[in-house]
Amino acid sequence: MITKDAKQRIVEAIGQRRVNYGSDLKMSVFLGINNAQYSRIMRGELDNVVSDAKWITIARKLEVQLNDNAQWITARTPMYNYVYSHMGHCQQWSVSGMLCDIPDIGKTYAAKCFVKENKNAVYIDCSQVKSRQRLIRQLAKEFGLGYTGRYMDVYEDLVFYLRSTPNPFVVLDEAGDLDYSAFLELKALWNATEKVCGWYMMGADGLKAKIEANIGRKKIGYAEIGIGV
């Protein structure tokens, strides 16, 4: 059972994240609820609007702590500052960046903080959306777009949105886990949004090894994305 205090914290987090979205409708799509439910929740109706399971899902997406334990405090380490500033440059100038480094040095945490604090920026954990369709549909959902219709419509709407929105930015974490078909679709999306969307690919040292190995095999698509690795 989700307590009222926990629901209040979730609503506060929704309000803070809302400034990153262009409309209530886009925010509700991102949260996975309909617009009427979103409106009722933001008016203070906390009971019998969505299920406890949905409250938990929203809390997870917004990284809201449900218990009363001490809250995490961000330590702005050199790695955190490097990743954050590098992402800021990529978003501002609509260019691409890549970071391959050892695990557990704070890359993911810094990326999530950046996305939380900057408009039109989304974070994708590629290990959870390895296939072509799941990747593109998840990208559409994170931006608050329709993601359940015909695949080509979802893809074309996503391209149109990215080309029409000021400084969109996409973080692709655990990018080495993507299927080859998803990687090629990502390359197509990158080409379609060149100079209008910032991209940032992250992974452990295995991502670098995968890119270099596939460049050596002359596998289609890897030479372009491997520049600078």
C-alpha cells in the first residue's frame, strides 16, 4: 500500500519534471497514464485514480524514494562534472558524444541527473530495449509521443518531433547491448536528425571493444559511429 506521504512526494517529483515537457499530454504519456488521470492527480486527487502498481512505476521512472530513509545527496565528483558538462555541450550544439570507460564510476548517475534537470532530454537504458522496435518505441514514449501504433508511423513521428523541437537530446546508456538491427535503426535516426538533435552514447570498456571489433570486420554502420573511439 502506497502511503499518502509517498504519493505526495511522487506528485512533487512530477511537478518538477513537468517543466521538461511541452504539455500535460506529453508528460502523461511519459508517465504511462492518460491525460484525465494526470489532471486529477495534479489537482490533489491521490486515491482511486491509478493503482498502487502504477504509483510504483511512476516513482521508479522519477526515482522517488518511497520510504523515509535518508535521501541521496549528489557528490559532484570530477567524473560527474565531466559527464554533465560534456552532455550540456552536446545538447546545446546538437552534436554527438561517446563515453566508454570502466563500470561503476558514476556515468549513469550523472546522465540521469542531467536528463532530470534539462528540458527535451531523455535517458534510455539500452539493456532493457535491445531490439529495433523496442528502442524506437521507448524513445517515442520518453519524449511523450504516441508509441503503440504502426511502427513506421511511430518512427516518422519521432523523426518529425526531433527535427521540430529545440535542442532535443538523447542519452543511450549500455549501448553495447543493442541488437545489430537496433544499431542500424539508430544510425538511420542519427542521420535523419543530424545537426538538430544531440546524442550521447555510453557504455563500459566492452562497448569500445565491440565497436572496434566490428570496424575491423567492416560491418556496416560501425565505421561512422566509431569515429573518435
